[in-house]
Amino acid sequence: KGLFNGGLWRVKSRAQSKSKIITMRLSPDEDFGHRVTKVSVRGDCFGGAIETIPWEQRKPYDEFDYGYVLTVHKSQGSQWDDVVLFDESFAFQDSRARWLYTGITRAAKRLSVVV
């Protein structure tokens, strides 16, 4: 389907059937020719109970959940109201200050730094 780990996607439309199957049309944040991808997901994916459903019942549908974590590199050019930054700048000795600056400036209202 072209959905990759680390990608940012927006839900363009959403519909739910009586059988609790959620159909969504997703569009990538990055411009890949404005391609829209359709996914059909069991509602259980978003409630944390998907592992309790037998594989045979899960197999016909897509499975994923929301991503809440990004690398500082991937977050460049974006901003959110609330950001929790895990300070891993020790891994970037040559560019520690730039890494911290980029991570810190993603927060518009509130920043929590975990050291």
C-alpha cells in the first residue's frame, strides 16, 4: 500500500460500517504526486484489543495504529503544540547543539525534555 514506517499521512475521509470496519483514504504529507491510499481497518486496531482477535478474522484487513513518535530529523519543518523531547544528543557529538535546537524548536506551546 506504500505506507512505510516513519511516513506522515493525513486522513482525507473516513467511514465506519456496522461491522466496525473503518475505511480511510490517506494522503502523504510529503508530495508524492498527491497519491491517495485506501485502507480498511478493524476498529480494534485503535482500542488495543487487536491481538485478542484470531488471525483468520484479522487477515482480510489492514492493521496499523497511530504513530506518536518521530525522530528529530523527520520532524524538521513541522511544529506541534506539545512536544516531549528525549535528549539523545550524546549520540551526535559533532552536531549536538544543532540537534537540540531542532528538537526544541518543534514545540509551539509546551516542551518537556527527558534527560
